Amino acid sequence: MFGISPLGWLHTLGSLPALPLALVMLYRHGRIDPRSALGKAYGGFMVLGAVTVYPIAHAPVSLVIATLTIGVLALGFSARHLRVLGRARPYVETVALSLSVLLLLVPTATETLRRVPDGHPLVTDLASPLLRGVHLALLAGFVVGLVIQIRALRRRAT
């Protein structure tokens, strides 16, 4: 179904829980909290999704996104321990983990639009206006969400 291999299904279904976990944390805490149980689960599902990209990727950009995802997750989960960041630690943590959500959403939206409906996908070309519009909307949502999170962090710090 949808031309997805068994490993592709592991990748898809393994990373899928990360999105609702991120949304719940954003609603509850205003950000992704890496120290919470939900945050730890989010990190685990994200790593599973990123690592399983390597054997199934067809495009080099997929490997770049997977590597960036692992990097921003590592930064986000370790930021509070990096004394060199000083007072920027909560900001680095928040930006990195928010970026990890964007790095999940862009390929998810792209692959979904290129596969659904089965046999007659909505998008057949990566330069499609629909796909570009979706990517632009995701980027705009990321920027707006990040501004809201950073403002909330600043209010808490004062």
C-alpha cells in the first residue's frame, strides 16, 4: 500500500507518535519539555524516525534532514547541561526542539502529498505550487510558534 516497504512502515509508524506528543506538550507547557515523560517519548520516537531514514532514503536531502534532526534533538536534549550557553540554555533548547518538529513536518507533508490518494497523489512534482504552499505554511507556523515560545520564556525569566 502506498508503495511503502516494511522498513518504511516502521519509519512512518515509529515517528508518527512524535507529532501528537509535541502538540500536547506545546499546549500544556508552551514548548517541548525534554525532561518530561512526554518529552522523553518524543525524543525516542523522533530518533527512531530519523535513524530509519538512512536505509530507506532515495534522495540525498532525506539523509541531510535525518542528520539535522538527530543534531537538533541532541542539542535540544543537552542544552540545559551546556554551561557555555549561559542564560541562553532554555532558548537554545526551545529553538532546537521546535526545529525538530519542523524537520518532522516538512518530509511528512511532502511524502503524504506525494502518496495520497493511493495511485493518484495530489503532488507528482516537488516544484508543485501546492507542495510549496504547504512548506511555506509550515515555515510560517514554525516562525510564529517560535516567537510565541521565546516571548513566553522571556516573561518567565523576568
